[in-house]
Amino acid sequence: MYSFMIRWSLNFFQKLKDFFLKLWFPSRIKFVLVNEVPSEISSRVVYLEGVDIKDLWFAYLKCPCGCKDTIMLNLIPDTKPRWEYVLSNLNNESLIPSINRKFKCKSHFWIKNNKIIWT
């Protein structure tokens, strides 16, 4: 009986610690420029498809909610809807506007300064 309670307590506090670490120190999102999207999309990576950083076509990422859907965002200036890749002076990368999924998981989030910000 006591060993069960100890294991349960240790597991509970480990999950609690993980929760607060993610809350206070969110992992950074990595942006990668590619000519062609890889067949396997990694989580916490945004793949920017295009010729170079000034001529981007699409951004691909795994939904950060955990549903594992691949999200494709249009970066072509003359079309709508469209997102914009922003690189700041401090090497922080963002996609604007927010990403608001209307179907399936219905996640709504921003990618600002290499971090996921939930709304």
C-alpha cells in the first residue's frame, strides 16, 4: 500500500514539475529553410519552403497541441490567406498573424520570438 502511494506521489510531482517547466520555460521553435519539404515533419520545427529567405512560399509545422496534424501556411505575398515570416535584429523568428485552426483540434496560437504563445 505504501509503495503504491510513494510511486503515485513521485509520478504526480514529476508531472507537476514538467507542467511548470513548460509553462515557465517554453521550448523554442526552430526555423529551417528548405528547398523541398521533408517527408517527415519534426515537432517544434517550422520548415520554410522557398528559394531563399527573401523568396518563401510555404511554412510547414506539426500542430503544437499534440494532435500531430501537419499545418501548411501560405507565405506568398500576392495570395490570401497569407502569413509573414519575420526575422528580428536579435535573430528571433516569428510568423504573423496568429494560426487559428477552425477544424479538428481548433488550436489558436502565435509563433513569436521562436515560442508558441497560446491564445
